[in-house]
Amino acid sequence: MPFFNLLLIAFAMSTDAFAASLSKGSQLQSPRFINALKLGLLFGVIEGITPVIGWLIGSAGAEYIEQYDHWIAFGLLVLLGAHMIYASFNGDEEDSPGEAVPAQKQSFMAYTLTAFGTSIDAMTVGVSFAFLDVNIALAALMIGLATCLMVTIGALLGHKLSHIVGEKAEAVGGIVLIGIGSWILYSHLSAM
């Protein structure tokens, strides 16, 4: 897979974490850079690990479905992209900004659970990577770094941008995934 496509996927995977960090950042009274960076690192590490788990799961069955792998990758990416678009327009109530809460009262466990929740899509993409020519270490690193960057920015700007951008950033990520899934299918079918 070309580097540029991996870069697009990395940032597409970070959009739901970015939306969640905007929401979390909007709940903080005055986010500090070090706290935003810690949140970014937590999300980035988890988001970087989950595609590897998905890739391992997909690799276990790849030899049995190699003939249909491009259809599976296409289907997974389109379904995931469509879900991200749907979710961006039907936001979760638990992520909606409420009253401002001091940073020390934010729970590490809540952040971790949110990070895992937003990384399920990266695991699904990891499954599709098992059927493609992808360097999983590079892909996981790129996804983790993009997520770390986007979550750090989202946490810092959350109180200013959550009402403007909010979860609509996730729709852009969904569109990118649908585009990449379509490109994978097209490039495989046109090579036949």
C-alpha cells in the first residue's frame, strides 16, 4: 500500500479520537499542554496497538480467503466509513459537553475506556491490512502518532472548538475510508 494511503488511513483513524478529545477537552476548565499530551499518548498507544491485534486476527485466516481479500477489505472499510459518517451525525450523548469539571476529577479509567472505544475501528482496519501488502509496524506507528497528535490538539482546543467541529470530523474520516476501500477494490479488479 502506498505511503500516502497509509497516511490518509492514519488520520482517518484518528478522527473519532479527535472528536472524543474535543468533548473531553470541553469539560476541562483550563487544559494544560502536559495533560493534553498525556491524553494524546494514551489514545495514541492504544490506537497504535489495536491494528496489530486486528492484523494478527486477519492473518490467521488470510490464506483461506485470499481469493476474496480485496472484497473483504473493501467491505470492512466501507462499512466502517459509513458507520463513522452515521455516528458523526447521530452523536453519543455521553460525549456531549456538560458542566466544566476540574482536570484532576477526570478519571484515567474513563479516558482508557474511551480510547479503547475509539480504537475498535483501527482494529477493523488492521484486519483488512492482513489481506493487503501493508507493513503493519509502519501502519500501526503512523496510526498511533496521528492519533497522539490529533488528541493532543483536540484536548487543548476542546473548550473552544467542540461546538464548532465536534463529531463532524469523524464524517471526514469515514469518507476517507470509503474512498480508500473503493481504491483498493478498483486497483485489484483493474489489475485482473
